[in-house]
Amino acid sequence: MQVHAPSERNRRLARLLAAANRNERLKALWYVQQMTAQRLGMSDHSWVHLQIVLNSALRIFRLLRRAGVPSSMETDYVMKAADAEVVIAGGCLLHDLGMSIHRVDHEAFSLFLAADLLDDLLADVYDEPQRTIVASEILHAIIGHRKGGRPLTLEAGVVRVADALDMEHGRSRVSLETHLPNIHSLSAAAIDEVRIVPGEQRTIRVEVEMNNSAGVFQVDDLLGTKLRGSGLEDHIEVLARIDAEHEKRLLTVYEI
């Protein structure tokens, strides 16, 4: 059970990832949160989900940085983009810990579980007071990913959106919340691929390839809900395409 992401010479990020990979208590919580997901008939919430979210979040943040969009760590604390990546990574790795207790209100439960771990995870990364600042911003990113969350930082918005991008076929958290075939399961099966690329009208484009127009529900209900209110609406465009020829063509492109 190892989490990997490109640190790109960010030593602080590399140290956080190393600390997470050697923390047996954290890994135990990852295991239990996945067990809760299995009991509920939901899809993967293990460290695999966290790694996908982490890599998507870093991709989004680095595209924003390339376009000159500053992080909240830079504007609010005169810290660096490298510190923002630590906040984003911490939020991604810890955001679903509350699933080890219950799905309901898991975002709030994640806060106190993460708070108990952050001193150890950040011990080799920061001294005080920076350690407390970074830990607080990680906790904000965690609570901001809930459905009614209101991220107040760029970093929290990135975590919120990245969480929703883990929706390719067989991955979506919406797909198996009921065992009965319905719009949730059908829509999840319709997503073939999700790509994060430089945008044309906005900084970033999320391209979603669908094999069936039922995937529009997945894009709008999961991704659209997380994007709206994230603070990144002006920076991210979403383009969902369907190229299938085996169904009545109700639409070919859906945009957010």
C-alpha cells in the first residue's frame, strides 16, 4: 500500500508522501474506509482512489500555476507554491478518513482523524508555526470537499474538484450506492476516460469521453456539483463527448 505522485523537486511534498507511506496507522484507516465502502456496496475508496485524486489535483494545480494563478498559501501567508502542493496532497490523502467510521458525515469525521495524524505526517516537513498553518489549511481542504462545502482557498477548491474526477468506468463513487440498475449505475458505466489538459476558453479543460449519453448525469451530478462553488469555475471548462453510434444521438457535446 504505497501512494505515488510526481514531486517535481518539491522536497516538502516528497517528505509528506514518504511520511504517509510509512505511517501504519494511516494505512490501517485507509483499509477500514475501504471496508466501509464495501459494506455499503460502493466502489473503491481505498488508497487507489486517494492516489488518483492526488495526481489529478497536482495536475490541476500545476496547470493553474503555469497560467499565473497564485495559490492561497502564497497570497495569504507569503509562503510558496511548494507549500500549496503539500496542502493539496494532505487534503487528498486524508479527505476520506471519516469513511472508516461511517459514510454519513464522513467529511466531518475525517477532520479529527486527520488532526491526530498531521503532527506526525508533517514532523519532517515543517517547524512551527508553519506546521500548524499547513495543518489547518489541510483540514479546511478536507471539509471543503463535502457536497455543501464552501472552499475558501484555491487549494481546497482543487481537492474538491479532483475528488470528483475519479469517475471513469468502474471507479465512480456514485455508481454502486444502490444495487439496483438506475441512472447512477448506468451513468457511471458510460464514462470511458477523463483527461485534464490546458484549456481553450479557460485555463484548464476537463475532457470526458462517454460511450453513452447517460454519462451526462454523472458529469453534471458528480463533477458539476463539485465544480460549482469550488472557486475554480472561472478556470475550468468541462467538455463531455460521445462518439458512440449505437444509440439515438441526443447530443454529441455537453459543456459546463
